[in-house]
Amino acid sequence: MNDCIFCKIINKEIPSVTIYEDDIIIGFLDISQTTKGHTLIIPKKHYENIYEIDEDTLAYIYKKVPKIACALKTAFKAKGMNVVNNNGELAGQTVFHFHVHLIPRYNEKDGFRAIYTNHMDKYSKEDLEKIAVQIRENFN
Ligand code: AMP
Ligand code: ZN
């Protein structure tokens, strides 16, 4: 992917502040620093999103998440940690090379917010069973 900004970071065509690197992934500071220490973990091989990435690569990324999350927690005395992966524009993906955000949390107004609206009143137990069937029917 020639015009992929994260491939360019991997190839060192554009600079990044790298905190972790091995044969398969790199971890580097997100330029936005939504909160102090905000880090991205990406595979060196280009995959656009969660639908494309191969299982072993994804497993490897998440295998390394605790190590990096613990380092961030210790370094900055973070009180929480959001581990986030956006897929598709509607979900907030702006760079189409798979990545996992590690966002250390310090307080309720530190710059990151995830809102989970409760729609329990709109779904009966039967609705949930129907939803589950639809999902199960689509496993490959
Ligand atoms: P997402 O919105 O989930 O696709 O996240 C993409 C992230 O990449 C954003 O948080 C950006 O701040 C970050 N980003 C974009 N360009 C760079 C760059 N050159 N170096 C570091 N982070 C970047
Ligand atoms: Zn890429």
C-alpha cells in the first residue's frame, strides 16, 4: 500500500516515535496524544481492518498488548486503560491500516470518552435470541 501512512512509518519513510518493535509489529506514539502515552500497535504487514487481518497476526498483536499496557500504566501512573480498535469510517477509522489504540486514562475529563447507550428497553429476550441466530448463521 504505497500511500498508506502507517506503511510509510514502518518503512521509515516518515518519522514516528517508536516504543516497541519486533519482526511482526511496531508500537509508536499516536501523534494526537489523546491522553499522555496514547500508543498505536500495528502489524508490519498491511491489513486494512479486522475483517482482513489474519488470526495469527491479530493474536500476536493482542499477545503484546498487556506488556505495553503495563509499561504505560507504570510509566504514567494511569488509573485506567482503553484498548480500542476502529473498523470502517463510521466506526471512526481514519487510517486504513489495522491498528490498536492503547489510551491510558487519568480522569473523566482527560480527553477520551466511550459512550455505551443502554437500549435494553428496546430488546426482549426473544429479540436477543433472534439476533444470536442471525450471528451464528454467519460464522464461516
Ligand atoms: P483511527 O481513527 O482509529 O483510524 O486512528 C488513527 C490514528 O492515527 C489517529 O489517532 C491519529 O492521530 C493517528 N495518526 C495519524 N497519523 C499519524 C502519524 N503520522 N503518526 C502517529 N500517529 C498518527
Ligand atoms: Zn499500510
